[in-house]
Amino acid sequence: MNEDCRSWDFNLLRRHCTMEETEAISRIHIGPEGTDDKWAWKFTPDGSFSVRSAYHGIQMHRREQSNHLQHHDLNMPASEDNWKWLWSLKLPPKIRFFMWRGILNALATCLNLFKRRCSPSPRCQLCNAEEESLIHCLFLCPHALTTWEKVIPSLTSPQNFSQWIFSMRDQDSHLSIRQKIFCAWNIWKARNECIFRGVVISPTATSICAFRDAAEPHYSPPISPSPQPGVIPSQSCPPPINLRRINCDGSFDSVSQEAAFGVVITNSEGQMCDGKAGKILCSSPIEAEALAILAACQVAADDHVPSTILSDSKVLVDAVHSDPSLWPWRCFASLTSITKILRCSPWIHLSFTGRQNNKKADWVARNCRMNSLHPDWLFVLIVLSDLL
Ligand SMILES: [Zn+2]
């Protein structure tokens, strides 16, 4: 609080509270000097508690919540038709994934991370002038503004990312859609390269990349199976096809009590490109599965590449998307670590896959447990893959 003018110190509040808390505190009127703080029950005029007022308070809160949800739906015109249109555009998988995450407002902006308590500040890491929302990153930050001026000078900054994407459906030519999408993507990429790798950021370079990408011959995605049913059960909209996949599996031997995990990475073109295996300490098969998922999450979190992690443990995949009180107690610690990584790394998704689709990861985990994993096991696996 600023004592002199008896007003809230917003810089201080923003540093220590969430946006919602700051907003709520800012609504508290500060009394004149010498007024003491006091506790009050907000649902009665005199501030004293009654069961009746608590009941009314809960009802009111529920109504507000459902209004809020309806309002949110209006802001996100993501009908089935819209998604179909979006996935019909000939765009590389990483761009599809970027748009999909953007539409769900699940890209790792400081504001999103701050709301999830994964970032100490919501401020833009480039200009520090405003909160780092997606709209700020892509349209309002000085780097973005100058880039757009070079690519599409007439563009006005939108209010909402999903509306911006879906409004192109009826209005724009294919080339103009590509220009806009690739410009947004290159702005996002340049920001991240500057923030995470220290690459010098330049609107001229970003705009050249945007023009180059938009002009490239239309990308035709490789033919590959559509995503497994049950991908991202917590989301109601379909994910883009052809993401990088990370299969993981645990192996546990109840006699020797030895365990290991296997992780196999398949790139968006469907080729096995990397993997990881290691011994683990645990005392049940489900713990081995959970530690395998954790290992896959760590791999995916480290390299910032959009990925779908696939596990054949339905119990654990469901647990990740459910309340911690329902978690298998043996896996509580590993599920806590897994959910923390998933919360802070919106580019990773975990989903269930059947055992028949997880044979390679199973092979790696089993051979690692039995000390029979060849040093060049990835190469062996590529050769063997048709036989598994
Ligand atoms: Zn900024």
C-alpha cells in the first residue's frame, strides 16, 4: 500500500499475488487513516455469517461460473466445421500444433505460466512493458508490431487468437492465410529463440522468414494413421495429426524386483529418431510405468518440441487427468512430478495407447531390465521394428 496517497501499490501486488488476487484486492476500498482492518462475511450486509447467506452465496457463484463458461464459448467459435477447415489447410504439423495450442490459449506465455504458478512474473520477457499474453507476444510487443508492418501493414491487432484464426475462414485467400499464419508462427519462434537461446531478434529477419515460409510449395503431410482415440481426453477438440510421438513403457520383474524404462521417439514424419532407457528403483509394475512416463515427460520438456507422450497404462493416463485424491497411492510422488511438468510445458500431451502400439518401448524397457540392450539399440530397433 502507498501510505501517502492511501492507494494500492500495484507493482508490489503484481509481484506477490496472482492476477485474480490483484484484481480482487484492487476492488477493496482503503478507508481513511486510522481505520482498522476487519474480517467480514461478504454475503450479508452486516458482514456476519449465516447459513442461509452461505447457501445463497454458493448458488450465486455457480450462476456466475456457468455464465462465465458460456461467455468463454462465445469467445471461442471453435465449432467442428472450424476445426475441419483448420486441419484442411496444408500446413506442417508444427504449425498446426502451434495454432491448436494458441486457440486453446495453452501456449507457454509468461502470463499463462504465471497463472499456473510456473513463472515468477507475467511480464513480457522481451519488452517488460505489458503482461505476456499470446496477443501481446504475437501482435503488440514491439518486435511483433514491426514485423507485421513489414508483412501485412494493414493488419489490426485482434482481441482473441481463436477468433483471429477462424475469421480468416471466409475472408482470406489461401496465400493471405499462409502469410498471416507463418508470420505469427515466425514471431513466436523468434521470441523463443531470443528468450531461450539468446539469438538476436530482428523484425526484418522474422518478416523474411514469414515470406519465405508462406511462399514455399504447399506442404502435403505424409500419410500416417490419424491420432489414437482418446488423445487428450480432457480436451473436446481434435489435435492436429502428425505430431512427434514419444512412446514409453516400464518393465518390472517381481522375482528379481528389477525394473527399467524405455522411451522411443518418433518424429512427425513417422521415423524413429531417438530414445532413452535406464534402470529404475521401484517395487511394482505400476510404479515402473509411472517412472517411464516421467522419463518421457522430462525428455519432452527439455527440448520444447510439441509432443504426444503415449503410455499403455490407462490407469495412469486417466489419473493424470483426474483429481489427486483418486491417484494410485504408490505413484503419488511420480504423478505429482508428471503433472507439474505437464502443467508447465503446454507443448506436451499425454495420452493412452494400446499395448500393440507400444511394442518398441516395451522391447527397450524389457531388454534394459535384463541387461541385454545393445549399445546401438536404436539402430537395432529400426532394423527389428517390422518383427516386433
Ligand atoms: Zn513485449
